[in-house]
Amino acid sequence: MQRLNIALAMAAAGFLSACFMSDTPFIPEGEAVRLDEASPVLICSDADDCARTVPNRGNKGYLMMPPPGEDEDEDPMGIRFVPLMDTAMGPVWLTEIRMIEDDETAYVVGVTRRAPEFDADGMKAFDVELPWCGDVSEEEREAYGIEKLDSYTCGLPTEASIADYLSVSHKAYFDDPIWWDGD
């Protein structure tokens, strides 16, 4: 697993390594859900790394706002969610993070759980983590159509959905509080 450093991602809007990526959105527009109806939420990777979001009026997603006082030219990042599975930790959502750098757009795969321990200023918080793709086995790549782009980055499955792959291969992680803590 790799932590999503929201402040770094917001400031650089760079492409992350060791994760699943696509050059096209992987959550169908009509399937995206709001995590807390029309309210802003906090998207966090830990208690000290949270970004405020606002609902995107154009779709069921959110816009992660740049931290105050950071690069004034930084645009908000789009983020969308779709239910993935229920776990011992509660519901887990598949997460699509749209990252733009120059004229290139990439969609990064994340997973999200409700994180009441990060709630602040009357806003509900959600913990986002990036599933690690560096250790996808040859058998899993063949079974799911996962393309190894380099030693750390994988293209999304072509034979099955990323949701199918994560539900099978990462269920034990999603049930484990230590995985969500990044330890």
C-alpha cells in the first residue's frame, strides 16, 4: 500500500508511482455516489493530511481543494467514489482521483473508508489509501488483464474490472486496521 500525500498531490498534481492508473475514467458517470449527500467532506491519508472537498455540481463527484496558502494557481482535483464492498472496517469505496499535469490526465485508483477519528470542523472525514500494484503476481496479471507499465505502476485490468481484482486480492487488507494506518 502507498499513502496518498494529499498536500503533495495537490501542490504538484504529479503522477503517483506504485499504483494503478488509467488514462480514462474507470467509474461510470451514473454509478458515482456522494459520501455525505451534498455536504463537503474531508479526504485524508492520516490525521495530519486532509483536504477539504466540495461536491462537484456537474456530477456525483467532489473537488479536492488546494490547501490554503499553497500554490494559488493550483486547480482542484476531481475525485469520485463507487461502493466496493463491506468489510470489518465498514464500507469501502473504490476511488477515482483525476490528476492533471500540463496537458496530461491520469486517473489513479484508491480505496476509501469512513474515518470518524479524522472528523474536524463539523465535517465527516474519509481515509483514502492507494492499493500497491508492485507485487501483483503473474497469475493475477493474466487472470485480470493487469498491465505492468513499469516496476511500480500498473494499467487497469482489461479482462475484469479493478473492483473485481481488489475485492478478491485485497479483502484481507481492507479488513485490517493496520493496513489503513499505513503500518
